[in-house]
Amino acid sequence: MTPKEKAREIFDKYWLFFVEDTDAMGIHKLTKQCAIIAVDEVMKHISISNTDFWLQVKHEVNNL
């Protein structure tokens, strides 16, 4: 899975939580924030060798 695909997967999981409660722009902003939090949490618990992938995922989340 590419960083871009992983970013979309994380983003899409959070998107579903907000669809009923917020307008579209608000959903997008909240979903990105949640996905970045998730990536930051993963990065706290991985080895240095995997850091580059997750930094790329975080970058791709920001590009969504």
C-alpha cells in the first residue's frame, strides 16, 4: 500500500463519523485532523525504519 492509499484509507474511516453531524467543509477539516492524530500516534510506536512511510502518509493526508 502506498502512503497516498494509506492516507485515503485513514481519512475515509474518520469521514464516516462526521457525515451526519457537520457540513461538508467542517467534515473535511475534522477528518483531516483526526487522520493526522492517528498517524502521529502510530509514529510514536514504530521503529525508525518505518518513519519515512508514515511521514509520507501524513503529507498525503494534508494534501486531501
